[in-house]
Amino acid sequence: MPPEDVKELARGWFRKAESDLRAVTLLLPNPDCPFDAVCFHAQQAAEKYLKGLLTFLGVDFPRTHDLEELAELIPRQVGLHVDSEELDELSQLAVVPRYPGFDEDINRDAAEQAFQSATKIKQSVMEALSRQGFDTEDEKDRRPC
């Protein structure tokens, strides 16, 4: 089991990932939803979950936004179950629409798919962490409102 400071750094990645997912849930219901922003935050959430898992495992990772590249660094025995095509698509949805002239195909369906993909990646990371003995609940999540 990693030292407490490493576990806390991993939790920091997960808190930031949750912030990105919260942004998505706030943006999607809006009739004037900026779909490119939803895709960006969905990708960012997935990226931060993967980086949090890598941090917990003690695996160094490069400065990259490529989800597939990050997922490939996770040892097989950890049992992370993610679809490489889905990772690639989510990576593309976060980058390509951010530039003028490339956002025409980004619509509500694409944004919702990006959110679903990020949520699936989160679930897979949380399951892998649980199998590694990591307490995935944040202290603030245990406190009553």
C-alpha cells in the first residue's frame, strides 16, 4: 500500500475529476449548452481519474492528454477495463472541437456520449482501486450534509 501522501495526491486527482464531471452535469441540461465544453470536461475527468490511478500505483506518467497512452501504462494485473476505441474517441472529442472550424459535428448526442464514456472510465478506475485496497470514499463524502 502506498504511503498516505501518495494516497492523498491520488484523492486530489479524483476531486479534480469530480469537479469536471460536475461541470458537465451543470452544462448538459442548459438549452444553450456549449457541447464542446462538455466534451472537454468529460475528457478532463477521465484523464484525471487515470492519472489518479497511476499516482496511487506509483507509475510515472508523461504530460499528455492522450487517454489511451495513459491507460496503457496501467499494469494488466490491476484489471482496468476500458475500451481503447472509447478512450481514443473521448481524447479526440476534447481536442478537435476546441479549435475553430472543427466543431460542426459536436452536438448533444456527442456530448452525452462523452459524459457516458467519462462515467464508465470513472467506474472502472474506482473498481480497480477498490481491488487494490484503496478507500475510494473521500472524507467529505462520509459527512452528513
